[in-house]
Amino acid sequence: MSQISEQNVLDALAQIIDPDLRKDIVTLGFIRDLVVDGGNVGFRIVLTTPACPVKEEMEAQAIELVGGLPGVKNVSVVMDAEVPQGRGVANNVAIPGVKNIIAVSSGKGGVGKSTVAVNLAVALAQNGAKVGIMDADVYGPNIPLMLGTGYDQPEVVNQKLKPIEAYGVKMISMAVLVPLDKPMILRGPMLHGVVRQFLTDVDWGELDYLIVDMPPGTGDVQLSLAQLVPVQGAVLVTTPQEVSLSDVRRAVKMFETVNVPVLGVIENMSYFIAPDTGNRYEIFGKGGGQKLSSEYGLNFLGQVPLGMEVREGGDTGVPVVVGNPESPQAAAFRTVAEEVARFVSIEAMKPELVIMSRA
């Protein structure tokens, strides 16, 4: 009987190419804990995101390739994930333990940016990621309402704020630090201080992703965030209508100015499916998000349809991905979450891929 070596196994697995990173999974270092015991072979495949859409396909391919080696009787594969550390975060200890910071932004209000941020965060957590959400929309902080946490103040432990948790997501918001009926009267320097406090005075613990719900527009908070901490990338939320798209164009330019990559565009309120007839209506226009993405060479992360389920989820504090997981809206948010995680990993792995290509 042929003697199986670890190198035989690795040579077989090197035929599997990661579709996003365009390198084989052995070169990328995805194979861990390889054990060859007679005819039994076991190993882990550690991907860069728990939301990898080709996870099952990759597992089946690995079993087929290794199982086809002479002498192999049994193949045991464990699929795992470790989200890579984002660019520059290792050299900046503003938020210890946080791997990737994702800004969710829009050029104008009323496009459902906070709803997208909440459902994106919860969907990532449902996939097994460690997720936090920072409500930086200090003029209209409503994340606690959308997560159903109420307005109880967070604990202070060792001079650090402990985030409030809901649906597996850690959350901090200006809304839990000030009385509910107090207006947010803040100027530029004060905004800078609030952002800094949320970044440095909160005990976020270990996070794969920190989702930051930005205020609409291209003002002081966006600039403060980009200056204070290395943001891995920005996600821009728009609706199909032209007035929303024109404002998002300004947001694209703003993030370019502060050297923050735009991970992609999400088109919210894309269309409406009438529950009685099943007819589809493009209430706010059609194809605007795709057009904007093509115009600037950005990734189009997906469309989220209109639906009462989304509004009801925000009002009751039960995000639609939790309260109505079978709905088209929940499915769309899960797809968007997978796409965001995918492009965060591509962005984070870019330095390593450059090193590999030179080797």
C-alpha cells in the first residue's frame, strides 16, 4: 500500500483556489493541524470569513481530492474561520482586540442607513463572527431602539464603558449616555471628542468587525473617524433615486480624500413586491446603485427590497434577520453581510498577497 505523506496531501489541496484571493489555499496558509495516520487524514481549513459563500464547495473539493490519493481510507475536514487583521490596525492600538472597522455611511438621511447597519451587524454575528456596533450618528442615535436594548446606561468597569449586548452584538450609542429628551447640540471639536471616547473608552473586547453607523453626510464625524483610527473600509447606502445617488457621490469623494477604501454600495428600498399580487414595483427608480458602482468602479454589494417587516423590526427592536428570517429582506441582508465580509477579507489580505506575488 502506498505511504501517504503530508506533502502528498498538501499537493492535492493546492489544487483548490480561493476565488477571491486567487491563490491556492495551501499558499494562503488555510490548511492547519494536518494529521496523517495510516489511511486516515485530518485537517482544518481556516477561511478568512465565517460567512464564506463557497465554504461547502471547498470542503467537498478537499474531501474529493485527498480521498482520491492512493492509500487514503478516510478524510476528516473541519471548516473554520479566522477574520484577518485589517490594514494598519496592528500598528495603532486605539482599539485593542478589534480586527476590522467598517463605516456604514450615506450621503443623505432617509435611506435606511441605520437599519442596514443593524441588520448587517446581526447577520455577521449569526454567521459566527464577533461583532460590535458603534452608533456615531450622534444627532440621531437610534441603534438602541432598533436593537431593543432600551436606554439603560452601560456599566463602567475599570474606567471603561461596557457595551450593551443584543443578538450577539456589542453596542454603544450616545442615546444611552444622555437623557432621551435632551437634544444633541454638538460642535466639531465636541464631535471629535465623542468619537474618540467611543473608540478608546469602551471595552469592546475581541471583535472581528466593528460596524460604525455614521451620521449622514460628509462632515466632522466622518473626518474624525478616518483621522483617529484605521478604518478598513466604508460601505455606502443609497436608494435607487437620483437625489440619493448624487449625495453618495460626494461621500465616495470624501472617503477617497481621507484614504479610506470604499468596500461597496448597498441599494436599500430597491423595489416592492405586492403581497397580494406578487407584482414588483420600482417605487424609487431602478438600477441606481448598480449604475453608481459601475461609474466609480465599486463593488455592488446587493439590493434590499422594501417591506413592512423591516420597518416593524426597527420599531420593535427585533431586526428583520431575527424576527422574520425567511423574508426576502432578511435574505438580502444576509447576502449583503456575506459580500461585506468577503471584501473586508480581500482588503485585509492585500499586503500579504503582494508579498506572496513577489516571493
